[in-house]
Amino acid sequence: MKDSLQLLDYSAIGIYMVLMGTIGLFLGRYVKNINDYFVGDNSIPPLGGAISNFMSLFSTFVFVAYAGIAYEYGVVAILVLWSSVPPALIAAKYFAHRWRRAGLITPVQFLEARFNAPVRQILSWGGIGFKILDSLVRLYSIGLFIAAATPLSLETAILVSGLIVVLYTVLGGIWAVVVTDAVQFVILIFSTLILLPLSIKAVGGLDNLALTIPAHFNLFNGPKGTPLFLLGYYVMVLIKYNGNWAFIQRFYSVRDEAAGVKMGLITAVFFFVFPVVFLIPAIAARSYIPDLADKEMAYVSMCLRLLPEGIMGVMIAAMFAATMSALSATYNVVAGVLTEDIYKRLISPYALGRNLLLVARGSTLLIGILVTFGALYIGNFGGAFEANKLFTGLFAIPMAIPLLMGILYRQPKPWGALVTIVAGIAIGLILNQDKSISWEAATLLQIAICILIMVISGLVPSKDPAYELRVNHFFKRLATPISAAEKPIVNEAFMRSLKYLFAIAMSTTAVLFLTMSLPSIAQLSGQLSFGAGIICLLGAAILWVQAKTTDKNKIPVLPKPETMTYQEN
């Protein structure tokens, strides 16, 4: 057993960091305007968007907070994490086509047309605040993981991790987020697949594990398995994820409605399959390390005990991957709101081109620095899982409900949205102070009141003809399918360059797995790592051949008109 990383582990992490930085630098060359920076020119492919969605909504938080639940209560942690599946399915069915047809650059841009300017500004500023708080928890989680596996202090681990994410996100924009997400997805999945059989073997197989800790194989074990908790948590996640700016951004960054639906369905499959892979090792830890003092360290403790030198470094890189994806997505979409909904709307309405791109990159840098230093204080809120629950209950629900009901229904009025935000946060604060009310009951009550306020506002007729005209125009657009002229031009040169970039990144990943497997090639862990490297190498070869043979004479797609803009005076 190792207590910390070795030289070979640090080499693996170093290779990974260089790879991420190179991708950011490469893609930064293709960013010419804020549409490229925040929307990817509506050219994000469904599979790439689904991977990015998956990576953006997961983070090391899963391997810390959910691993702690898995260690203490068992497979119920998987059931809790499956709360991510319904939001993706509902997004595919009800939201995907609406987000794409709205023609957005930011997820709150439509609110001025749908409601009014105050609603847009309040949700812009409030949403920025919440996304910063949410990111603090994610960065704190990776800091915990790294501090447990290295000689670094928690504070140093947080600072180093945070600054690395900022650097490549500032450069490459949304394409850097999506491309690095895809590469990080490969590293994360193969790394966790290496640990899975090692964990099962270490405890004598799943059958033996079930005999040793039978209660841990009850889907409804412990307080997190009660029907009321699951109902509250599932409903909360349903609203939180569909109101998540990065989640929304992926849907309006694809080519058309069909691509958005496909992306939502693929995302749901990822959310269903991979929680099992991620959390079985933490359940096995209960049998393998029964006296673990800090339950949230279950996953990292299994890594330290079962992974040999080199491969442990790859696993740390995978943990970086999980959190860097979530943070980079947040930094990009929040910078979009700062640039488009606040700077351009309030400060410089006629700003264009390079000026806006400079503001966008500066906003990304500012958000990243705030999150990096703010994460140092998350420990004061009772740990990662509790902090996440607290922030979500207070802010995410009251701000997501007007956003979602606003794009689904024409009836709710602007005053309903404003009252929902204020009353929802106030109710959250009051209920969180009352220890006699359970978190589950408080969450469901808060959600019910917020929805009720929006419904009541929809029953009150509007006396503003201009508002009614604006709303009718907005919903008419949502009911109109994307035309061929609105779909993006296929930039074949850029797509070929992307394939070459992916091929090189996959080759580097292959070298990472192959090299790190050699010192332990006689062991199962080394053999699994070697197999992962071979698969990555084959994938790189296929991508390279595809790029070489791509037909340069595809039928061109008609240019799309300018992105939809609202009456912003």
C-alpha cells in the first residue's frame, strides 16, 4: 500500500496537464468572436455534446460525496446518483427543441423577451452567484482528493487545480470545453474501469461482498433510501439540472432540434451506466477498509491501496478530468452571461468583435479566480455533499423554476418570476433554520410554493399589449422548426483539424496508459492499463484515417442568418 504518489505518478499527471493546455492553445486559434467562444457556432456534435454534458454535471464530487454515501450505506448511492437520468430524458423530450429554436448565446438571454429586463438581470446576477457557489464545492472536492493522495495541503491542492482550469478555459472557449471533455471522458472511464475489477477481486467477488455487508445491497438502505428523501432529491435534481446553464448551453449549441434530442438521450444512457462503475469500489471499501475515519475518502483510499505506481497518477489525472470538465463548462457559460447579458446589455450595447471577445476572456479569468480562492472556505459548510444540498436548496430551485416554466408556458407573468425568486430564497432560508423540518420536506415545500406562485401569476391577465405581443412572438419562434438556412455552415477544414487533434490527444492518452502499465505489467492492474492504451491507440488510428479520407467536396450548407437577438435598447 502507498500513502502518497510516487515519481511515476507525477509524470502521468504532468503529461495530462500538458495535453489539456495544448488543446486550449490549439483551439484558441479558431476563436474569432463570442459566438465561437460561447456557442461553438452551433456546430457541437450530439455525441460530443452528450459527453460534455455528462462530464460537466459530474465531478470529483461524485468520488467524494457520493462515495461517502456508498461506503456508509451501499448501493443506495447508485440509486441517488441515478437521479441524473430523468433530467436528461425530460430535456430530450420537452426542452431540447425549445432551447435550439430560441437562438441563444446565453441561457438567460431569452428572459427579456419572455418576461422583461428586470427578470433577465436578476436571474443573470443571481445565477452567476449560484454558479460560483456550486463551483466552490466542486473545486473543494478535487482538493480533498489530491490532498489525500499527495503531500500537498488542501489549500495548495485547491489553488493548483483551480488555476490550471482557468488557463485552458480562457484560451479556447466552448470548443476547448467540449474537446477537453471528450479526452477527459476517455481518461476517466478507462481509469475507473481499471479500479472496478481490482476492487471486486480485493473483496473476493461481488457474491462474497454481498454476504459480508448484506445491508449495503439494499437499494433503500439508510436515511438516503427513504421514499421521502428520494422523492425530494429526484425532484430537486430534475429542476437543478434542467436549469443548469451549462446543460442548457449544450442544447442550443448543436446543429438542430434532432441533434439536441439525440444528445439528451445519449446523456441519459451515460448517467444510467457509469454510476455503477464509479461507486462499486466505494462500496467494496466498506469491507476492505472497515475502519475508515473519513467516509468521503473511500474511493481515494481504494485507489491508494490497489493501484500501482504510475496508474495511480493516471487516476489522479482522471479526477482532475472530472472536476476540470465541470468547472470549465461553468466558467464558460457564466462568462457568457457576464459578457452578453450584463456588459453588452448594460455597459456597452454597441460592443462588437474583438472587444467582446476580450471581455469574454477577462470574465472567464475573473470567475475562475473567484472560485479558486472561495473554495478554500467550503469546509466551513459541513463537507461537500451538505454544502451542495444547502446551496441548491437556497438558490438553484427558486432561480431555475422561472427559467424552465418561462420557456414551457406562456401564462406566467414577469411579476410571478420575480416573486418566485425572492420568496423561494426567503423560504429556503427560513426552512433551513428550522431544524424540526427535514431537508426533504423543506425542499418539496419550497418547490411547491415556487411553482404555485408562477401558476397564480399566469391566472392574472396582463394589461400590457406590448408585453403580450412580445410573448406571442417569442412562442411563435419556439413553435417554428429550424430552417435549413438557420443551420450552420459545415466548416470541413475545422472538422478535419478537430479529428487530427482528437487523434493526437488519443495517441498521447494511449502512451500515458501504456507507459504507466509497464512497471506493473505482471499484475492485473498493469494488464488492464495496457489494454486501455491499446484501445486508445486503435481509436486514434481510426480518427487519423477518417481525417485523411474526409471528402473535401461535401455539398455546402446554406449560411445561417444572424443569431436571434431581442429588442435590447
